[in-house]
Amino acid sequence: MNGSELNQDSKPLPARLPSAALFARLASIGLLLAVLAALFLYAGGWLTPHALTPAALINTFESLNGAHPGFRRNHAKGVCVTGYFESNGAGQALSKAQVFRAGRVPIVGRFALAGGQPYAADTPKTVRSLAILFKLPDGEEWRTAMINLPVFVVNTPQDFHEFLVLTSPDPQTGKVDTAGVGAFLAKHPETAAALKEIGSHPFSSGFGDSPYYALNAFRFVNASGDRTSVRWWVKPDQAVGAGDSAATSDKNYLFDGLIAQMRSGPLRWHVIVTVGQPGDPTAQAASAWPADRQQIDVGTITIDTIESEDTSATRDINFDPLVLPDGISPSDDPLLSARSAAYSQSFTRREGEHKSPSAVSTAEVEK
């Protein structure tokens, strides 16, 4: 035994007591853990069971659509695509984001139908979506999830939840509560106006000839630090056909039509930035900006390959609208943070589940 380990009476030296600083550090760690635990409980809805948490919203989607493990809780039925974005440089006056420098960046994306039922039959009036991830040279990403409606139906997450429940058929009767919907519209004139605006934009015949809108406002920041409120949408190069309301026996006819178009060649959309003016609402996704606002074509999205979710890594991407490059920032729209949190909740759940085959199968895509 080393002599330094004993005192003069050959007795072990007493262990040092923790210092006051160490006690303070342990206390702060304990407090941090308590806060983290509280946040997890809140996210799960345990501390506020009647509040609209991300978990509560996703629970509602699951309740309305049934259990479909491994799939997105909304926009469950989809197909994956790849291609590129060719910037024409016109966006640089508004934003310093690299994506707007003249040149080409790769993209991955996903076409889908709204709703949480991955095997539902395609219908002419089902809302369609296009989500895109732009891969920038320095590792940054820009993710945007768009739908084929020019405005959203509500302005707040709470109103969305209420409207979603009211407009969903009752499981027992199969009917929508028309009286409840009428009362909601009377209370929310912005929703009534939004539905009128949506009705003035008839759906196109399919995925490939449809415009898609980001709905929420964002802010572009240029190299001089100037901030501009914007919205964006994508305009198809393909001729727009009238929506087909005729009955069809092909439950995947919208996806089959997209696949057939892709076999004939790439599909293209122009990315159009709408420039806001002072006074234009940035926190009201249900309100359209005046039609005379400047529209800037900043480049073209080209989609040249299509693949089933069964084989594509894009299936596992969370198209969080708050994943933004330097030069693009969120607005004060409360739906943005709500969408981001709900997407995260959906992603976390499905990533821990067994993946079932997609309704749009690999064999169908390749035939």
C-alpha cells in the first residue's frame, strides 16, 4: 500500500465532502431534468389533457382515419420523386439564400393526397400535395410542403382542429354535422371567405397539371438585410386539364396518371414568389393577398424520376416547413410552428412502427 494513502495513524483519510459549487451544479442538473420531463409530459398532453398539443392533434387524425402504423398521419398515400431546381437568379434581390443563385440544385419530393388513409381510393376533389426538399451546396436544406388550394381554411391551430372534426363524417351515420359546420362558418367569416376563394379555383385533372401553394407567409432577407414578406406557389408548365368527376374503377387513377405522364418525359413547375406589401396579413393563412401583388418567377422545378415509397428513402423525410436556409425565415403565422410540431409528432410515431406496403406499389410504378 502506498504511504500517501494513509495518515500517520495508518488510518484511511476521510473522503472529501462535495463542495458548495458541486451541490449547486447537481441542483441545476436536477432542475434541468425536471424541466425536460415537464416538456415531454406537455408534448404528450399529460399535464394539459384538454389543450391542443401536437400529440392531441395527431391523436385526432388517428381517431378520424383509423390506425395505419408506419404511415404519415396526414397525406398518408403518396409516391416519391426526384429532380432538380434551376434558379434563374431573379430571387437574389429578395433573398440571400443560396438556392436563388443562378444554377441548379438537386431536389427530392413527394406527391400525396390529404387524409390519413394510405389505401383510400383517389377522388377528383381530394386535396393534393407536393412536398419538396432542396439540397443546397453547403449542406443547408429548404423544405416546403404545398397543397393545391390557394388559401388555407382557417388561421389558427385550434380552429383547424375544430374544423377538421366538424367536417369529418360521423362514424355511426357517415354524415357530416351540417348544423355544426354552419355555426362554425357563422363564427369564422374568414373560413367562409376562404372556401369561396377555393371554390373559384377548380381542381385540375391530376397531379402533374396542378398548381401547389405554400399557403403561409414567410420573410425573405437579402444580402443588405432588407426583409420582405412573401408567399410562394408553383405553376405547372404542363397544360391544365379540367378535373374529371366521372366515376372510375381505378382506385389509384390520379397516381397512375402521374406515372404515365412521367414515362413521357419530365414534368416542370415555375416557382413563383408573391411579394407582400405593408398591411398584407402574414398571420392569416385563410386570407389571400390582393391579386395585383408582384409575382416573380425565380426558377423552375423539374421532376424526372418517380419511385414507390416502398423503395425510396424519401418516404422517411419529414417535410417540416420550418427547415429553412439562411435568407428565408418564418413569419408570425401561428400555423407554421403548429405544422412543424405536428409533423415531428407524426414522424416520431411512424419511425418506430413497422412499414406496410404502399398503395402505389413498386410494381405499379415500374410496369
